[in-house]
Amino acid sequence: MIIQISSHRRSGTHALIDLVRSRFSIENDFFHLEDVLDWPLAKLEESSIIVKTHEPEPEKKLHHFIKLGHVSEEKAQDISDKTINIHAYRHPRNVFRSLYYFNIKGHEPVFQIPEKMLFLEFLKQEGVQDADPNENRVQFWQRCVRNWAIREDVLALKYYDIASGTEEIVNALSEHLQLAPVSHKGISQESTAIGRETTKTMGGRSLWTSESELFYEGEIDHELLQQIQIEES
């Protein structure tokens, strides 16, 4: 079984990965889709693994690999049939603030931005990090959430619920995955996350200026926020 954990960046991806790793009997590492394309189907059937993705559309990456000839349509369908989806999401204001500091810090060098880039300029950036060429950061966040969080076959979990790691959340995961939870594993596991505490250490800047607010309010879909029942914190 493939447990595919999806999210927009800085939405609790690795907190969710760490929670699943610590409470269920699965492979301790996590993978990307391209890592498992060549695995025999028997291997996918006999073990449970985590695959991480930030793709805005559930089948986009698999279809991409079909076009490239990296996997057959039949094998891709088998992979899809063996995949269970969980989505981590977070209020966009918190996402953008965290991602802004994260990218300034250069935790992932390919996405690093200039230290003096204004937050408003950051929000307006087009065609970045899996987005379409004419899609700014607010529009991309909304597309990602629409395509994942409101699907009936996806277990969508809020960032702070994941971070709490309560038994209620573990039970929801157990029901969705059809796996029995285990007590916290005896061996301590290193977190898979990078850049934790970055927002706290860099949080002195005033980001939400009147110009930033005006742009954000002109782009955000408040009905979507109500639909996914999320509040800023």
C-alpha cells in the first residue's frame, strides 16, 4: 500500500509523515513517486510506504511519468489502485508567512528568494513551485486545496490537528488507512522536517501591510476557507 501524503509546502507535511511513521507499522523512510515506479507490485502489496507530494493535482505526476515513458499505463493504474491519500492543509496566511521566511532562509536552495524581497512581491510571484506560469501564490494555494482537501476519497487534516497528534486524529488515520495503530514506538525517531522554528526566529518583520492585505483579499476565496473550515491562528 502507498500512503500518499500531499500538501502545499509549509502546511504540516512532515509533521503528518512523522505522526504516521510513529503510530503505524510502516517503512520508516518516506519516498517520492519516482522512487517506487520500478518496484514490483508484490513489494507494494506486502508493505506500507509513505510517498510525499506537493503536486497541486492528484494524478498529475503519474500522468507525467506515463508521457515520459517511465511507467506503463497498466503499471500506473496498479500504483493508483494501491494508493491511499491523506492531505495536510493550513490557513493560507500562515502558509505564506512560513514559506516566505523559509525561502529567504534558503532551506531548499532551489526555491531561495532574495532577503530584501517584499512580502507583497512574494505573494504576486507567478509560476513558482509547481504553479502555472500566470498563477500567483494565492491562486496556486487555492488550486491545491480545491483538488485535494475536498475530495471524498482523501482524508484532509488541518495543520494544528496534525501537530496535536491526539488519539482522535490517530483513530481517523487508522480508519482511513485500514491499519491498526500501535503505541508510540520504543525507539525515538528523528523528525523528517527541515526549517522548523524558522518563522519564530525571523518573525520580527511586518509582513501584512495594507498593500499585502489588499492584494490577498482580492485573490482569496472566502467561500473555500469556509468550506474547509479553517481559521487563522
